[in-house]
Amino acid sequence: MKTQVGIIGGGPAGLLLSQILHVNGIDSVILERQTRAYVLGRIRAGVLEQGLTDTLRRVDVGDRLDREGQVHGGVNLAFGGRMVRIDLEGLTGGKTVTVYGQTEVTRDLYEARDAMGGVIIDEAEDVTPHDLTTDTPALSYRKDGEAHRIECDFVAACDGFHGVGRQSFPSGSLKTYEKVYPFGWLGILSRTKPANHELIYGNHERGFVLCSMRAERLSRYYVQVAADEDVDAWSDERFWDELCRRLPEDVAAGIEQGPSIEKSLTPLRSFVAEPLNYGRLFLAGDAGHIVPPTGAKGLNLAASDVHYLSEGLISYYGSGDESGLRAYSERALRRIWKAERFSWWMTMLMHKLADDDGFGGKVQRAELDYLTGSQAAMTALAENYVGLPYYPRSRDFLNQASSSTNRSAFQLRAALRPSFSRIELNSSISGDDSRLARAMASSSIDRSMTWRTPIISYEALMSFLLYSTVAAGSLAIVAA
Ligand SMILES: Cc1cc2nc3c(=O)[nH]c(=O)nc-3n(C[C@H](O)[C@H](O)[C@H](O)COP(=O)(O)OP(=O)(O)OC[C@H]3O[C@@H](n4cnc5c(N)ncnc54)[C@H](O)[C@@H]3O)c2cc1C
């Protein structure tokens, strides 16, 4: 079999990449080790950043998300017997997060890939990448006892932390950075009404607690436990009791208890591998990095990796331009490290630390006090929590335009700010017509390539530039 991009792993990263490539006319094949039922049964992330929800909508996977996802404009920190709401929406100029289970994202992506004839090979065993430094890499695998081989142009390893992708780098070609935390999260899922309409992250002398949700009557709760805790030692009754003891009294009083339908232990780890590519092999998602779940960043980082990687592949297949693929690792890692920092910081802020009675505990409580009393500190938390922007290829493009057109630096910088008054594109624009039309529909650009809306969003500009190639020298940006 032949394809353009061979994808290892049918989790959210692999499925999303395949879907983006498909709507951009690029073929891919996904090899997944597990059965589909197993992949769909995994209960994991549930807080989606706007970058991910925008991407899902752009590739026709947003309908159910828009119907069933819960948009949250705030998040709560509970400590010292009180609860403080961080106004995400107000502090970030209108940005929000959406609560929608990873299981649902995965289901929607599987359905979209099936409907569009995508090739996903489940229960593929012994997947092995070959010839990664040549122009014709390949993936071999076994299915139902038979050996198969897929020839491709590129291999995307979206196969999670324990996958084969990262292991295929030659020894010495990867540098890894790791921090393992001495605690884990014991989580349950239960068909009960959530404790609150927005998430509550709690810091308590007995340990961290998180009240989250997946749907109107589907709650997800976590309590901090030892990293090697025995899950079987936790009856539902013990779990609910511990949860309530760690929450402010009024919140605990409103907790609806019920039988757990899933109970599991998640160890906490920070991990990054650098670089994210070797020859024609690219790592995306958990294959290249792990964050502790405290900042709700894992799934979202997988999506931003896929965004950068797909941009590189779209440029390559559209115009033979390899610069996006060459820059992939560096671009993705810039955003990854910021999310690593934020997830580590939130973990250290909210968990019971080894020296809780000493200096560490005192500093932690001072930081919570400072954070919840400072608009600047809350804004920093909010902008990280809703998700930092995807640094666009267009930034490079605009820099090129700057040097070739004598536009003033001020005008070009204005385009990188969230709002500006007018964009005029005066000459040739090339790109797939249907994609241009889609970008135009979402950003009010008419076919004469002049924006009619006086104030247009940053996202709309980036979405347009992502799908089009504008001849350098043709762009005029008029500052607000
Ligand atoms: C309890 C928990 C809570 C979390 N909460 C959040 C949250 O709120 N927000 C957030 O953003 N993130 C969260 N995360 C993290 C998030 O779930 C992951 O970051 C996300 O699943 C990464 O997606 P992925 O596609 O990169 O990897 P995975 O989901 O791990 O998918 C990899 C796929 O590759 C397959 N595979 C592995 N090896 C092979 C092989 N050799 N051959 C073929 N296929 C293979 C696997 O079966 C799997 O289907 C949470 C994680 C956990 C465990």
C-alpha cells in the first residue's frame, strides 16, 4: 500500500492530523495498535482550549461539540476554606475553554474519518518505521498474522508516550527532560450532577482535589494520592468522604454522591523529548511530551503540535516548500515548553508538597494569596489556562513581507495584535479555491481580497493566511 503520510496511533493527535490532511487533499493511513472500542473507552481529558475547538470546526468536526460542549468563562481555586473565581473570559478579552470529553472528540474524529473514506487500520501489531532518512520511508506491521508494508513520504508518530515512534530515533539523537512527581491523581467518573457549573481546583492540607465534569449528569473528580496508591483500597464511600473533607464546607455540602463508573490512578509526570523529528519521522502529542494534568494541557498540546505539523505538510504538498517541516520541531517546542512551565507551576501551586509544614508550604500559601489578590497574576493564569495562541507561520510570512515591501514595521506589527483596522490584499493570491472560500466565509473577506469588516479578528487573519499564499509585496496592513 502507498500513501503520502503514514500515521502511527489512532488517538486524538493521529485522528486530527489525518482529518486536517484530508480536507487539504493529502492522503494518510492510520495504524492503531488497539481495537476501536478500547480507544473509545479511555476516559481522559475534558477541557479543550479555543485553538483546538476552532481547529475541529475548521475541519468539519465541530457540530456535536457546538451542541453538547459546555463553554466555561471561569475556573475556581479553593483554598483556606474559601473559593475564588478566576474570570477567564473577562481577563483574556473573551476567551473561554470548552468542557467536552476526549472520548467524544475521538468519537467525532473517527466518525468524520469513516464518513470521508479515511483508512484506519485497527489492531495493527509490531508497527515499525523504516528508511526514515530517505525520501521513501515506510511502515511495516502485522495484522491477523500477516505482514504488511506501507510506503509513504512522511511518518507521523502520534502513538503516545509508550509508542514506537520515539523509540525509533537512533540513540544519542534525542535529548529528554523529565520530572516525575511523588504523587498521583485518583479519579472517578460518576453519573451525578457536577459540584459546580465550572471546575474547582482545590488546595488542602490533606491534598489536592479537582471537581470537574464531562456532561450535565456526568462528574469527574480527582484527589491527590501517593504515586503508587492501591486503587482497590478505595471504595466509593472512602473516595467521596475524602473528596468532601478537602473542599470548602458549602461546596462539600452540595456534592451529589453516587456509584463510580470508572476509577483509576494517573501518575504525574513532566517530560519533553527534543527534537521532535528525525529525518522524515515527526513526533506529535504525547509521543513527544507529557504534562501533569493539572493545567489541562495534554490533549491541547497534541492539537497544537498537529496544527504546526499539518501546516508544514500542507506547504510541502502545496508548493514544495519544506521550510514549515524543517521548522516544525522548534515551533512546536516553543509552545510546548510554555505549557510545560504552566502545568508544572499549577501542579506545585495546588498540591500538598513534601515540605508542606516548612518553607515550601508557606511560599505556596503566599503565592495563592498573591495570585487571588492581583489582577496581573490572575491574568497570567487565565491566558495560560485558555491556551496561548498558535504562533502562526504567517509571522514568518509577515516578516518576509516586511523586508520585501518597505511597509513600516509598525504596520506589520499591528497585524500581530488582536485587532487592527483594515487589511488590503491587492494582488495575486493562490490556493485551493474551496479552502479559500471556507476561510473567506469565516472571516468576511470578499473575492477582491479586501476585508470589509473594519475590525477583524486575529484568528480570522491567521485562518485566511493559513489557507492561502499571498504574493509577497501585495499586502497592506492598516493599523488600528
Ligand atoms: C486522567 C487523565 C486526565 C487528563 N486530562 C486532560 C485534560 O483535562 N486536558 C488535556 O488537554 N489533556 C488531558 N490529559 C492528557 C491527554 O489525555 C493526552 O495528552 C492525549 O490523549 C494525547 O493524545 P495523543 O493522541 O498524543 O496520545 P494518545 O491518546 O495516547 O494516543 C496514542 C495512540 O497510539 C496508539 N499506539 C501506541 N503505540 C502504538 C504502536 N506501537 N502502534 C500503533 N499504535 C500505537 C495508542 O493505542 C493510542 O490510541 C489527561 C490524561 C489523563 C490520563
